[in-house]
Amino acid sequence: MKINRTVKDQIILRGISGSPGICIGKAYLVDREGVNLIKRYPVSPDMLPNEIDRFKNAVDKAKKDHAKAIDALGDDLSENLNILETHMVLFKDKMLYGKTIETITNDQINAEWALRRVSRRISRMFDQINDPYLRARGNDIIQVSDKIMNYLVGEADLRISEINKRVIIVAHDLSPADTSQIQLEHIKGFVTDRGGKDSHTSIVAKSLKIPSVIGLGNVTANINNDEILIVDGSAGIVIINPDEDTLFRYEDKMARFEAYRADIERDSHLPAITADGIPINLLANIELVEEVVSAKDNKAAGIGLFRTEFLCLDLNRLPTEDQMLQKYKELVELMQPAPVTIRTLDINGDKFNPYIDPVEEANPALGLRAVRFCLENEAVFIAQIKAILRAAAFGNIKLLIPMISCVEEIIGVKSCIDKAVIELESEDRIFNKDIPLGIMIEVPSAVMMARELAGYVDFFSIGTNDLIQYSMAIDRRNSRVAHLYQALNPAVLKMIRLIVDAATEKDIELVMCGEMAGDPINIPVLLGLGLTNLSMNAGAIPVIKKMIRSMNVSKARKDVQIILGFQTVREIVDYIQREYRELLPYKDNEE
């Protein structure tokens, strides 16, 4: 929807933080308007081969153009090569390429309409995936579809690398290939209609360290070329035509942010030890082997969570044992001797893997996902366990099982591990079976049974993303209830305390690997509860480390006793901001 305004009106738009930072500059629109104007028309049977060839030619042209983007990739973006190569595979993806040709043939319609119909069907399918990282991968397929559509409708492809002036890009969407073309001396930042915080575009933006706000919905309809913009990537805010007071305020904020970032980077090599001498392990959550570069640059103590689902999407099928081994081995060798925690598949069998007897589920979030999917597909599970045990011969690996809800499931998991070991021994493979076994605590039943579950495993990993969602009975994607998704909800904090108490009593290691661990405002509570192992997005590590080095755990423990007595999130937030104002990043202290 376009906002009615005069050209000089100040307008504030709120979206999703793609990457932190602040920039001020002129807008440069690069939206491909023609892609969205698709007409439907019938194709006679005798012309169908020509229509299919037209589609194939468009795919080939788009693929060649994408290959050029990969070839032009500089060393500073080499860690994102896997993302771009994944898009290369998707050009001939069965769901997109094969289904489009099938739709042209069966429905006897033009290629543009067939491609649009198929891409929308794929988009709806991925929207139903509960895991946000996997759900964001659906956007990769849509971006590839858009590139093909450009050639079908005759639109010139986007050439960000040819922009030769200092501007802020405004676009309907940017693919990782588009983003990788950004020249830092010309592009100050970017804003888009589409995208989510877990998208690959966001990953590339963070690696470039340029401010971005994504998922704005209608930003391209409300900004004109050369209008002055303020992009606050930290807060997810875009301001169109700011007035003088706003400009002055944000110029000051921008200077403070740059000074703050420089200060953080200057001290990033220092250890994460609190002011009263308590060491804290800060680990990285990753889903691509290439992200090891970022983990090391940000001085992560190890990989606290490696999500293995991406390889499935990368191949559009379940990978073989040897393919998994290759990836896991590469990862552990790169991180050696630091620990790497590999989480087994956390996928929905019905939505994400249409090639495995798909069964429609009314509520996939409560259905056959994660360990439930693995135990029902034992051969798939055992193949992954074998690959992990084999990779463990080359480095420091921990095995993590997601979404355990009862003792019976962990017994089933251990039975599969035993079978994997027997198979590896019979195949005379080199492997290491003596690796720590852990489970993710992310459903309320696991919290209540934490003491019992601790007797079966070596460590717990608290997955706060799902723990909050399941505990509060909310769908994070539902904007009408999303306001209830609060990490500092008193109920969530009391559950974390139960988990900490169980792990302490049973003397097993405890890690937190959810998004909660990477948000500075949560750190006083987490340290006060007794957590000393925190895993987060690698880019958050320097910020959290700086805060930790100024904190006193003995004070945090006393504060937690007060905080656990509060009944509302607002009371807790107000208390933390009051007690830790000087330690929180400046953006958390802004009105």
C-alpha cells in the first residue's frame, strides 16, 4: 500500500533488522517492476515445445549470468560462495524447473504464468515449515525464480556492481548474488520489501557489515529516487525525508555506533571473563561450513550449534552418508581443536521432504518433526549418526538431538546410535563412538523431566526459540500474537532455572543455543541463573563479550533473585535497563 504524502513529509517505516548499523544517504531504486506484471494466455498443443524451449533458454541465460556473479566474487566474500553455488543448483531444481515444464505441458499455458504458479506453490509450502532457518530457504528458490522471470519478460537484470555513486539501495528483493555485487565504496546500505532475518541476503549483508532493513512490505512503493533516507539496521527502521532534528539526532547516533563498533572490535581478542573472574564460553551458531570464517573472526570458542538441515535443501534430497561425512569432516578440521556440536536433522517430514512419503499434517509444529521424524525414518537417522561418528575421528564433535520430549525418545535415539556403531564396525570404518551426547531442551515436558533426562545424556542445550513458542502457545509467524513472544517472560525464566538446577544436580554440561543468548539485555539474567556456555550468531559475540567483561556475576545472581519475583516482562526489562544501563549497547538505552 502506498502512503499518501507530500514529497517532503517525514515518514517512518518499520521492518526487520537485516544487519546492524546506521547510514544516511540518497535512495537508489533498483526494483524490477516488470516481473510482477505477468499475463496468462493459452498455448496450443503444437506450440508447447516452443514454449518449453523459451523457458529453458531463460533458465540457461539466468544461470550463465549467475555464474558470472560467482566468478567475479572477491576474496572478502569467499565465505558466501556456498550460498551462491546453492542458487546455481536451484536453477535446475526439480521443484522449480521440472514442475514448471510439467505445468506448461499439462495446463497448456505460457511459461511466465506457469513459473509464477509453481513458485507461489513452493512459497506456500516453505511458509508452513516451523524452523525459521529452513523456512527462509524457500526465499532462495523464489529469488532464482525471479531471475528466470526477468529473461522471460524481457527485463534487464539488476547490475548493482555498475552503481557508481554513494547511495542506499531500495529494492523489492535482493538475492545473495545481487548483494555480493555491492561495492562498499558506493553502497551505504539497502532496504527491501521482502526478506527475513534468517535469509541468505541477511547473512551476506552481515558479512559486508553494511546497514540493512528488510521485510518492509511496501518500501519500494513509498520511496522516490534521490530522496534522503536514514537506515537504522540495528532497530529495523527506515526514515524517509527526515527533518533537521531527526537528521541531527541520527548523525550523532551514527557516530556513536561507529565508535562503539570500533571499541568492540579493538577488544574482541580479549577473553570473555567477567570482572569477578568467571570465564564464559561464547560459541557460534552456524548452518554453513563457510560461516566458520565468521566464527573464527569473531573469536568464537567453538561451534555450539551446527544445523545440518541446509545440506538437504542444497541437494533437494537427503544426502548420502559420505556426502554428510565430507561436510562434517571439513567443519571439524577447520575448527580443530575447538568443539563442534552437530545437531541431527530438525525437519518436518511432510513439508520439507516431499520425496519421503509426504503426509499432510494440520499442524507441522506439533507433528512429525526433528527427532520424531528421525525415529520414524530410522535408516535416514542411522546414516547421519554414522557420518557424525566417522567425522568425530578427525576432530572434537558433540552430538545433539533436537526436540526430545520424553525418556522413551532418548532411549530410541541411543538404540539407533548402537545400531550405527555395529554397522560401522562391520564395515571396518574409522570412527569415534566416544563422543558427548546431548539433547535440546525446547518443549515444556522436557523441562519438567530434565532431572530424569539428565541421567541419559552428557549435556543439555536450551533451544529458547522453540521453548518460548511452545511454552507460551504462540505461533511466532502470527503477527496477532507475536507480541507474546518474550524471552524475558517470567514463566520462561522459571523454566530456565529448572533446567539449570537439573543440570547442576546431575553434573552435566549446559549450553544455551537459542537467539536469547545473543541479546545483550538477557545476559545479566542468564549469568545470574548460572549459565556459562552461550551459543549465538557469530556477529553477536564481540558485543556480548564486551558486556561480559564489565559484569559482576555475584551481582547478577542477587539481581536474578529479585527478577524472578516480578510478574511481568515490563518489570523485568525496566529493572535490567536501570541496573545495567552503562553496560548495555547504546541502542538499548535509546528512548
